[in-house]
Amino acid sequence: MKLAIIGTGYVGLITGACFAEFGYETICIDKDEKRVNELNNSKCPFFEPGIEDLLNKHLNKTKLLSFSSSLSNSISNADIIFITVGTPSKRIEGEADLSYVWNVADEISKNINKYCVIVTKSTVPVGTTREVQNIISKKIHEENFDIVSNPEFLREGSAINDFTRPDRVVIGCENKKSEEIMRELYKPLNLIDTQIVVTSIETSEIIKYASNSFLATKISFINQVANLCEKVGADIQDVAQGMGIDKRIGAKFLDAGPGYGGSCFPKDVKAFINTADKNDIDLSILSAVDKFNDGRVVEITNKIISKSNLKKGDSIALLGLSFKPNTDDIRDSTSLKIAKTLNDMNIKIQSYDPVAMKNAKEENPFLVLCSNAYEACNNAKVIIIGTEWNEFRALDFKKINKKKNKLYIFDLRNIYSPKELKELGFDYFGTGK
Ligand SMILES: NC(=O)c1ccc[n+]([C@@H]2O[C@H](COP(=O)([O-])OP(=O)(O)OC[C@H]3O[C@@H](n4cnc5c(N)ncnc54)[C@H](O)[C@@H]3O)[C@@H](O)[C@H]2O)c1
């Protein structure tokens, strides 16, 4: 089976490399020539654990993987073509910007000359895959292609494992022929008994948005309960533990913090609300989730400023810049939102992140980059732990507060014990404690 993947972002590249690992001849296409050149030299354009090894193996040894910037030269032999381009938010009304998907659909329609299955793997609002079908059928007879929705559930930071050991694979299709081809494609996962959920195209599209929206809802819910805990002297981590043991609830996504960020949840929640609005459906639960999350980072920033009495000219240490650990993705990073507000107050932001500093500095030139967490903490009045990278979990705080000064620490991810840090002279603030 020959595969073509259009878009080599986090999803496209992982999809391509993992399908090559499954043994398929795979070509990945991106319109960004610089990116394609880098990839052809085994250089990954972003940080993701394990991806460079897979690239090296399948580009140079098995030669199952190749990259091209020319869509027209690359898709005609493919049995399955995946659309994995971005679907960012139009921001104002929250609608997904589908212009990249429409462009690709149009390009595909001009460049296929044998039967193939065309798959939307990008996260797309319900109705999009049908519209892709309409665009292609303007040039290609409907017997000569099938359309499938196969949303992706991988998480940055653990993307290879998520792709190769998924909880489930969702396939939205409309006939047996395309279902069989997709089942054959995912056959390597039979070994680990992965559930394949076959649905209609519309259902598949909704599954993706409903899943991300539900996870986002858990996060906003636990953050609201965290605020209540702070007020009444309860501990959100103990509350979450007590809740999460209940199998009906589950322990995941019950970590209080500065709100959800990243390249998916914020935009997907807004797009799902937009879809409901357009269909006159009350999804006000999700509107509340979204509104609270938008305000969450402001609330947290205000707490930092007021509790530590931060003023113009002060310095802070900001540990962690990416939106979560194990990635250099800074899209909608809460740490950077906090940094921008503090920079506007003329506060010096001494920052450190294991891999995201280059990306962060490009968009936020005001950041003072440090070579490690300790350097970032030098002469800082406040330390903010913004991302729970492993290397921030066992910092030597005696080294940081040698003089036992009054130093503030805002542990937005609750990775430290308040008691221990208070004993070391810190004014410690966790989240929901
Ligand atoms: N990032 C994630 O963790 C994640 C997880 C699951 C689903 N998704 C969804 O997958 C989709 C892709 O996300 P991403 O994070 O990989 O995006 P991304 O922005 O990292 O990558 C998109 C890539 O598509 C390329 N592209 C755009 N138009 C093109 C065209 N006409 N021809 C060829 N290449 C083109 C861009 O150059 C870019 O490299 C989105 O819909 C997203 O919501 C993302």
C-alpha cells in the first residue's frame, strides 16, 4: 500500500513516520520548501521525542519515507491520501479556518488519475469531509475515489506512542470498499487489540470535537473547583485524587493549573461552539468552559502580581515556556501569556525551557533567555513554574534561596510540597491549595 500525507506538521510528520514504521511506502508533502529540505536531511522541524530516530531509519535505511514540496508530482501513485494540514481558529467568531483544507482538496482533484481513498485526518468541523468530496467530484468521477474521516488523537510529547498504541482508531466512511482499505491500513494495530470504531463520516468528525471538548471541560471544571479549594482551605490535588479513583470519572485531566492551552483545545472548543451555534443547538456548557478558560490565565497572572506585589523593574524567573512538557510547541502557551502581561508592566522575564526557547524568543523578543533554571532564578523576586517539565521536578531550592530571602514561588502545576518550600523560606503558592 502506498501512502501520501499532505502537511508535515506535528500530525502529518508523525503519521508519515509511523506508517513507514508499519512498513508502508509513504511520501510526505509540504508546501514549505525549507521544511522539506530539512526533512530530507533528517532534520525534524520541531521537537518530539523519538521522531529523529524514525526519520533516520526510514529516510536513509529502509527508504520507505520520502519528502516532497510538489503535491502534483507526489500523489498520483498513492492508494490513500491523507490531508493533515492546519485548521487554525479564525479567532473572532471561533470558526475553523478551512482554507488550507479547501486548497489541498482542489489540488488533489487535479492530480489523481487512479482510484484512491482520500482521508481527512486534520480536525475538521462536521460537514467538511463531505465538502472535500464535493470539491474533488467536480473533476473526478465519484467511482474513482472514496472519502474517509479518520481524526487523529495523538498528543504532542508522546505522539509516536499515541500513534502506534492508540486507545482507538475512528474511521468515518460510507462504503465497504473504503472501510476494508482503512482496516487493512491499520492491521498492524490488531496485534495490540486496538479498537477500530467505524462510523458515518459525520459521526467521526463529531467524535473528535466532542472528545477534545470533554477533556477541556474536565480541565475548566477542576480549575473552578481549585478556586473554591483555595477559598475554603481544601486541597485540589487530594480532591482530584478522591474523585479520579472513581472509574466513572477517571484520574486524567483533573490537574488544576493555569488553564488549557496548546494548538488544539482552545481552537477546537471554539470551533465546536461555532458549529453548535450555526445549527441552533445549545452548547452553553462548552461556552462556559471556553469563557472561564480565557479568563483563567488573567486570573492567575493577577494572583501572581498581587500576592508578590510585583512592580516595574522587578525580575521574575519563568520556568517552562511551551504549552506542556516534552514539546517545543508554544501555540497558546499560558506561560507566554503571563510573560506578555508582566513584560507590559516592565518586569524583566528571565526564562528557561529545555527545548522551546528558540520558538518563544522569536515571538517574544523581550524574553531574557537563561541557560538553566538556576540562572533564571538569579536575583528574581518571583519564580513561576509554568510547565511541569521533569527537570523542574527536583530543583535544589537551597541553591536558589541561599540567603533565605523572602522569595515568592508560584507553582502553577502543583509539583512541589508547600510545606517543604515554606520551610526553605519561600512564600509558596500552589494552585487550588
Ligand atoms: N498538533 C496536535 O497535537 C494535533 C493532534 C491531533 C489533531 N491535530 C489536528 O491536525 C491538524 C494539523 O495540525 P498540526 O499541529 O500538525 O499543524 P501544523 O500547523 O503543525 O502543520 C500543518 C502543515 O501543513 C502544511 N500545509 C499547509 N497547506 C499546505 C498545502 N497546501 N500543501 C502542503 N502542505 C501544506 C504547513 O506548511 C504545515 O507544515 C489540525 O487540524 C489539528 O487540529 C493536531
